[in-house]
Amino acid sequence: MVKIIQSNGTDDPAGMYAMRAIVQRRLAAAQVPEDPAFDIGNTLDYVCRMSGGHVRNLLILIRTACTAAGALPLTRRVAEQAVRGMSNDFERALNRPGFFEVLRQIERSHTLPGSDYDQLLLYNLSVLEYLNGTAWYAVNPAVRELEKLQPTRRARGRRSQ
Amino acid sequence: MPGKMLQQPHTDINGVLDQLERVVRWSEEFQLVFVKCHHPVQQEALRRAFLARLHDKRVLEVVLEQPIVSLLDEITALWDSAAPPQAVCVYHLEKSINEQREASPVLGRLNHDRDLLRRAVPATLLLWLPDFALDCVARGAPDFWAWRSGVYEFPTDRGLWHVESAFALAPEASALFSLPLEDKQKDIARLEQLLRTARALPRQSKRERETAAHLAAQLALLYYSLGQWDKAQEYLEGSLRLFRQLRDQKGIASAYHNLGLLAEARGADDEALMWYRKALALREKLDDRAGMATSYHQLGIIAQERGAYEEALEWYRRSLAIEKELGDRVGIARSYRHLGKIAYLRGAYEEALEWFYRSLALAEELGHRSGIAASYSQIGVLYTTRGTPEAAVAWNLRGLLIDLELHSPEIRIDLHWLAQQRQQLGETRFFGLLREQLSEKDAQTILRLLDDFASSAQDDAVETIAETQGVQAAELGDHTNATSSEPLSAPPAVLPPEV
């Protein structure tokens, strides 16, 4: 796990640099320059941020975006589509209403509330643990996108079909 | 089940096929891909389209017709090392996800075997699954799920769902009760699949929600016909919720009535009466004549069971009048049978027999198997209690054979009366009468059933019978054309549910 954000919600520069470097090395190996790979600079940053610093999730997002787009560059729109798909996938495992209450608590406090669900949520990566320095916790950014965690927003649709 | 997203991703069938094709073409090593497709018929069309796109690739197809425990074993058994596939498509893994859902053994094995699978399958592994099964994999095999490269979702073909649902709902409910066990089970699987698909349809129209309510109600009746009360209750309550949301008064009345049937089957007559009255009040308000006839009928049964024969007769006559008015011949046959019961209970045996024969003739004309079985059994009961068990054996036996075939809860009633006849006639004479109708082997099977029935508590016996039903029915064969003499007796109270 790479710490890509700080507990106050701002980017962690070193972590973001490391995540970008992973993608850049992959691009170099495939002999693709970064510029034509992404439409604008912050699309790559967006993908890195939404991976939560989890390398496998980063690669899933990039791969999903590539297969959806069919050609480079990857646009912000296709990156957002990949994130929505990942959110859907996380939602499948979050089948108990109690999960979302615990997730809201973690989102507020950045600590584990000591519930029966803590370990399960860590295990299925709905909650990410950042260890450098004092350990703290954050809800996976893809999970944070779920409507159930955003009660103030109006529902605009169902899960994809 | 589906939740809510901020925005619905754009999906179309060709777009998803494009992506799946790229997934296979762009990889030469193990990767795990899930393909969501609800509908078996739609899946078949998509499968063909997908394979056509990959005509230049070697694709191994693994069709899991039966439940499995190890997917690794299934794939390696078919793997050709000389010409290794570049993609492996697995279909119907959902058949291995049983009532234990995410705790199904196959999911535990997938979680355990994921690294073995990666090494054994250096190709794109595509698992085609309906929505509920994907949820089960995510929850029951989290490590395996975590290795996915992507989940590609085909939108449900609504048109196809409408056509299939209309087809599934076409049979008259009364006909459901006359289906053989195997057909009932197939219907249950098909209806449950359609209902799952309905739940996954985004932005359901009113018509789609109505269809879903009727699918749930139909499932409840099928489970009821198999004596699976809890499942029947679950689906009935689900259909009632939907009918209430839709403000569908006719549907609500039907759900009330069927909840009454369930309560009655469980012996809760007061509760049953409450439901029947609620249903009748609504039906009278709606002037739903067919519904009123079934309500009258069930109220007649409750009155009859309480010994209020005059009241019961009045309900049955009212029911019969409407059935004749509507030309509902299944209903007419049922009313004849119940008029016969009242005559029997009042000691008017000749009249009772006449009603039973009239009911039987009509049920035979209609090919209404559960009605035929009920008439056979009634006649057998009448003869038994009139002291002529010799004449009764063939009737109850014929009723039993049909009920075994239908896996009907009435089996226990047939067995009860056959046991009475055995006791009255003695072992030798009873067996001789069985042999007039059956082969030696089949007659022995009946004796074993009766022994099981006698040696255990009634409920346990029914369970045993249910478990062995498939074997027994197969052993017995179809003897429903066996000859029999005339005859008569005290009928079981349970009726086929409303239809």
C-alpha cells in the first residue's frame, strides 16, 4: 500500500510520485510516451488517487480504462467510467447495512471503531490502512463514490446494467 | 443486489463485446474476467457473437451442467497441453452456487485454488455469471474476486424477459398442481431466474413490477404444491408487498387468499379465516366473480371442518353458481367433490358417491391430474369408512400413484387410508389387492412406504417419502389406468389452492 493521501485529505506528494512512476515505467516498457497515453496531466493523477494507493487496483483501473477506450489517449471520462465499474464491484461485497455505518465512522475518524466488521472491511479492501508513521485508515476512494455513502446527494440511477 | 450509483455507465452490447475481445487479444497470460449476463437465452446469443469475433483464437468452453466443487479440476480435465487455449469460457457456474449462497463449497475452493488456477490456466479465464452469482463470488471467494481484471456487464434484454415471463405465467394456476415433480422443479428454476432478472432491471416500469409480482405469486403456488410452506410464504409475502406498492387490488386479494391457504395448510384455521374474509371483502368490492368463487369455496371448507355443514353447503353452492356462470370447469369439478363431502358427512352416501363420480368424470375430461387424484382418494375413503375396504384399496392406490408423481402433500392422506385398509383387511388380503393393480415389486414398494409411514411420526414419514419420492414413483410406474370397482369414504380436508 502506498500512502497517496494524508489524513487531512490532501495528496501525499511522495506517494503520488511513486504511483505515477509505476505507470510511467509500464508505459516505457510498452514504448508508449506518457503524453499521448493520457489526455491531460491530471487524468493520471485522478487514477492514482482513486486507486487509494493500492497497486493492484491502480493496474485494474488502467487496464479497464484501456479496454473500454480501445485506443490511447485515456480520457478523464473513460477513467471515471473505470472507477464506477470498480465501485460497483466493491458494492457486491457490501451486502449488510451495518457495513455502511462503520464506513461512515471510519471516514470521519480515520480510526477503526472496533466493530465486528472492521477486519472484513480491511480484508476486502473497502477500508485501506496507511502505516507510515501513525497508522490511520481511510475508506477506499472507489467505495467512497457509492451513493450509500453520500446521503446528502440525490440518487441519480441504479447500478449499471 | 443492485444498489445505486452516481451515474450509470454507458453500456451497449456491441461495446461490451468490443471490450471483451480486446481483453482476450491483449493478453497472453492468466487473467480473470467476469462476464455478467442474466438470461440463459441471451447468454447463448452473446456467446456465439463472442466466439465469432475470436474465430482465430483457441477458446476452450467449459459448460457446467451439474454442480461442481472444483473449477480447477473441470478445466484441467479438458485442457489440451499440445494446443493450449488462449481463452477459457466457463458457463453455468451459478448451478454450483446452491442455497448456501456465498458459503457454497465451490466458492471456498475457488478462493483456495486461485494460485493453482493461475498456474494451470495461462490464458484469459472468463466466467459468465448472472448478477446474484457475482455477488456470491465477491462475498464468498474474496481472494479469488480480488484477482479480477474486470467485470463486463451485458445489459439485460428486456424484450426477451417480457416474452419469457409471459410464457412462464401462461399456464393456469390450476394446471401447476397437476405437473409432475420434475416439471415443477424446472418451472421453479425458470421463475426464480426470471424474478432475479426482474430485480436487476433498472428503472422498472409499472408493467414490469406487475409481472414480477405475478412471478413471485406463481412461485409461491408451486412451492405450496410441493408442501414447502416456508418458501411459499416468503414468495407470497414478496408478491403482496409488490401488489400493495402497485395498488393492485386484485393482486392483493389473491395474495390474501393464498396466505389463507398457507395458514390452513399449517393448521391455523382462525388465521386462514381472517385471510379468506379479507380476500372476499376486496373481491366483492371489485366484483371479481372468479375470485369470489374461490373465496366462497375456501370459506366452505373452513365451515365444513368446523362441522357447520349447512353453512358449508351454502358457500359451495354460491361458488358453484359462479363457476357455472363463468364456465370454470376445474372449479365446477372441485365444487362437485365438496358437495359430495358434505353429503358424505351427513350420511347420504349414495348422493356423495354421485358427486364424486361427477367430479371425477369432469376432472378426467379436463386431464386435471390433481383433481383426478382427489376424487379417487375421496371414493376410497368413502368405501373404507362404509366397511368395504376391499373396494377402497384400488381407489386410494390410484390416488397415491398420481400424488407421488405430483409430489403432492396429499400423499400422507392416501397413505393414512391405505394403512387403515391394510389393518382392516389383514396383510394377505391387502397384499393380494395391491397385486391386482401392481407388479410384485411395486406392491412391495407400497408396503415399504406404508411401513415407513407407520413407524415414524407423521411429519417425519412425509419427509422420508418426499426424499424417496423420485425413486418410488419411478419404481411404481404409471398405473393410473388400473381397473377398479365402484365404491366409497371420509375425505381429506386439504384442497388444491386457489387457482
